[in-house]
Amino acid sequence: MSPITISGERISLHPKSKSDAPRDYIWSRDIELAALNGQAPLKGSYVRYLTQLKTISDDKLPTYKWLSIKTLSEEQHIGNCTIYNIDWDTAEAHVGVTIGERRFWGQGYGEDALKTLVSYAFHHLGMRRLHLKTLALNIRAQKCFRKCGFMPCGSLLEKSQLYILMQLNFENYVSRQLQ
């Protein structure tokens, strides 16, 4: 990915940098954040975490884009988002957004980050359809995803947890933009 900044209304998306690692590590160890993502909190050391991060790069993982979310006002790193499982042949991918800084929860930063990420995926990466999954119990996330145009398209039972599958195709995205 080129080192560009993608701006939304309240946030900007940036290629991940080493300076993001301390906050990412703290968030990955947070029990509540992990539960909202259907995962267990990270238990390894910071050194081990840094070693694992070295394997994530666009050169090594062309089907994965990992971006940091920063506030426009303070340029504070408040979360992360991803475009992953990119299938360049079908122009489809999965997306995910996490706001790690709790004081930014429930204020529209996640919605702005997702809208900005979706725009980037459709307009700059040429994706035609985006997918996501969220825990069935995470009603707040589902409301956010619906506001951004994602519609439920199924469910999935994975590791004893029920997920709602959602998708947004380019035609529906454009239609929403014209309204």
C-alpha cells in the first residue's frame, strides 16, 4: 500500500507503523475488546507480539491491508481496521474495524472509520463486494454496520459462538451515495 492518508469526517486511516504497536498490544490483551471480537485476549509477551507483527506487511501478505485509525483533531491512534481475505480475481474482501480507546466508543468514530474504509476498498482497491462478520450479541456493531449499508446475509456458528454475516456490494454502495 502506498503511504497515503485516507480521511473521513472525523478520522483518518494510515498504514500501520511501529509507533502503533504499544497501543495495539494493550488492546489485544483487553478482555472486553477480545470478547467483542469473539476472541481470547492475547497472553504473550510484548517482545513476542512485536515478532509476530514483523510478518504482517503488504509485500508478504498481498491479501491483507491493516490500517490505524487516528482522530483528525488530535491525530491520536484510537483503533485499527483491516481489509483481509482479498480475492483480487473476484474483487471481494472482508473488512473489520476496532476502536480500542474506550473514550471514543459510541461517538461515531467506528462508523466514520468503516465508511472511510469501505470507500477506500471500492474506489481505490476496486473491490466489488465486501463482507464482515460480527457476534450476534454485538447489537451496537450491527447497528453501525447497517448505517454503513451492510445487510445481513447469513449466520455462522464458529467456536461455539454465533456470528451474523453481512455484506455490501458496490452497486448498493453507489445507490446509497446518490440518495
